[in-house]
Amino acid sequence: MTWHSLTISMGWLAVASGVVGTSYQLRQVRALGVEGVSLATWVLFVYMGCFWITYGFAAHSAEVVLGSALLLPIQLSILFRLAPWRRWAVPARALGYFILCCVLPTVVWGWAGGVFGTGVAMTINRAPQLIELVRHPDASGVSATSWFVGAFGCSLWILFYTGVHLWAALTATAFAGLANLAIALLATWRHSQARQSVIALEVFAPSM
């Protein structure tokens, strides 16, 4: 197998991992509700997905285009369950943030500037989810598996971007991958706390 074919394989594996990881999150909110899931984070996922699709066409990369295009319906399903129309200010602020970080740098400095700006946005957009997990102990709606798979998918994208020499996209994805891992670890800790609370209640319930 040549380096080029290995690179392409990494890209398609990254596409598949994105679909799998996001599907885990959709299944979680369907089963357990949206407690602990950040509206701002998922609104920005949708906005930035549109950016990556556009960038993929500009870079002539089917992997980049499909990597976001296949996720959009799943992300929109999650977003629908978060009822963004009830908190319209959040999507409005997220849109302004997206324009500032992604659209304006693209207009001023071209795609490289836009992708670096998106890297900043991709990292910071995880912040609302991190804050949600820190502030609220109930994280039942957050799928740790989804975020772990997301971190793994970022590592695959890094290999792909290395092979096709898209350095701005590689940098953006590396920071996003670290943020994904942080969310996955924090969500795992919250779920562990919840299980321990349930066990404690079951132990003390007979004596109450």
C-alpha cells in the first residue's frame, strides 16, 4: 500500500468515525434526554459543518465534503431535540461568533485564514459543553463514547491532512481533538459520579 492510498484510507475512516460518533450522541439524547448537552456547541457544529463542506469543495476533497455532509442530518436531529427556537439568542450569538472566526478570516486572508479561524472556533466551541459538564452534575444526555470516538476521528483526520499537506486543517483538527478528549473524560467522570450516587441510594434505601 502506498502512502497516498494509506492517506486516502485514513480520510474515509475519519468520515466513518464521525458518523459513528455523532450517531452515539443522537442515540443518547433519544434514550435519556438532553440533560447536560450544550445548545451552543451543537449550533456551532452545524455552522462549522457548512464551512467544512464549502472548504472541501474548494480543496477538491471528497473526504472533507462528505465528512461534514454526512454528519449534518444527525447534528440537525440532535439540535432539534435541544429546541433552539426557545433560546433564539444562543443561535444568534453563535452565528455572530461563526462569522467573526470563520467567515471574515476567509474573506480577508483566503481559505488558509478561514481554516485557522475555524480551528480557533472548533476549539472554543467545545467550551460551552465543558462548562455545562462542570456546572451541572447531571450529564445523562452527554455520550462520552461519542466524544471519545470524535477524538479518535480527529487523529485520523490529522493523518489524512498530513498526507495531503493541508496544514491549516491539520492544526485546526488537532486542537479540536484535544478538546474532544477533555469533554469525553469529563463526561465519563460525571457518569461515574451518577452511578455511585445510585449505588449509594440503593445501599441506604432499606434502612430509611
